[in-house]
Amino acid sequence: MDKKELEDSLKFLPRFDAQGLIPCITTSARSGKVLMLAYMNEEALKKSLETGEAHYWSRSRGELWHKGASSGHVQRIIEMRVDCDQDCVWISVDMDEEASCHTGRRSCFYRKVVKNEGGSPALEWVDEDLLFDPETVYKK
Amino acid sequence: MDKKELEDSLKFLPRFDAQGLIPCITTSARSGKVLMLAYMNEEALKKSLETGEAHYWSRSRGELWHKGASSGHVQRIIEMRVDCDQDCVWISVDMDEEASCHTGRRSCFYRKVVKNEGGSPALEWVDEDLLFDPETVYKK
């Protein structure tokens, strides 16, 4: 792949890794905050572009994943960007209720890394609020 | 690894992939916008936490990468978060001059994905401004 073409042209040449995946950063179009990181395969990227709704590849389930199909929390893509060497995409999304994490929280990034008294890294809650009950939503 | 411990505890248990890497989303503490996605190995994560400056693992060069060591554009970590299943970190950073991309631009995400006249995906410039000349900076 020509470096100049990847980095300086207006050709969309997404580069999938050895597993056929490209990481996708998903941020909130409202707050700008990071909601999640997930992966797309070629089909998921195509479906996302065609439908305007985020589709990922679920690595744990090994299947195409239309985000919100189970929970109702569909992500409408407001903008998609690609990085310099086209091995990562970034989507900014709008959602009726901004509940992106399977734990029921707004964002998957609900804990920050801090140092504990001994100087070792530990976590601290940033957002504990559950916007939905995963037990109910995913077991329908 | 216990799912509850990963997702609901305050233990920092970062999960590195088969290559020993964890993806890191880097956003601007000023604007909140995504600057780049890079990868950390265990050492890079440790150095980032110890020094408060972003260290990554350069996959292209196969070496520890203290961001800004060549360009001067060091990233001071304001906050680090980890996602639900602890296989991704997110850092919010402050920089003297916010030039994060090796192409000389503020962010690696300087092009958006649009549909061209035929309906196929193509790119469009969002930010063409070069904050530094990569030819000069990286060939010192």
C-alpha cells in the first residue's frame, strides 16, 4: 500500500488487520465523550455506511452485531472519520438514550485509573449509574 | 478472568492481546476530540503511569515509543480510564502544541468518510493544517 495514497489522498482504503478487523472509536455526538471501542469487519463497515447505524463485529460471539438490536440503543452515525494510515475509524453517534455499555452504563469507560496509597494503579468510579438493567434487557 | 472482577471491581487488570498490546484512545483534554489511537504494551503502560507522559509501543518500529521524544510534542496525561472488560484504555492529554499526528496535523483523524456522487465511500478533508513539517522534525 502506498503511504502517500493512504495518508494524503481522498481515497477511502480501510486497512483490516490479520483477523479482518479494524478498531472503531465511538464517541457521543452530544458530549464528545468516548462511549466505546469496538471492531468492524468489512461487512460491518459496509452496513454501517449503508444504513447510517453502527454495526460491529462481535469478537466474543463471532457474529455481525447491529448495535442496539437487543437493547434498543441504536447508534445513528453523525460522522465517520478515518485516521492517517487508515487502520482505525472514529464515529460520532447520536442515540435516543445514550446507553452504550452492555453493563447498562452510558459509556464503557466508567472507571478511571488512579494510584492507590501504596502507589500501585487501581480504579475509581467515574460513573456508576445504570441506565438499564442488563439482566432484563439481554434475557428477553 | 472473572467477568465480575473485570467489570464491577476497582482492580486494574488490563488485558493485553496475543501480541501483548492494549489499544489506547488518546483525546485532547482541551477540546475533547480524538487525537489518535495507538497501542501500549505492558512496559509502555507502566511508563505512562509512572511518568504521567504517554508512552506507546510502536508496531512499525517494534520499540517503546515515548510520544514527543522526536517531535517535542509530549502528551501529559490528565486522566486515564479503562473500559468495561479492561481491554482498552482511554487517556485525555494536554500538550504545549497539540500536534499529535506524524503527518504534522493536530489529530490523526483529519479526513471524514463521505459518499461520492456514485454512492461509494470517499474521503473529505476536515483539517489540512500542518502544525509542523514532518520532513524537518523527523530527520534531525
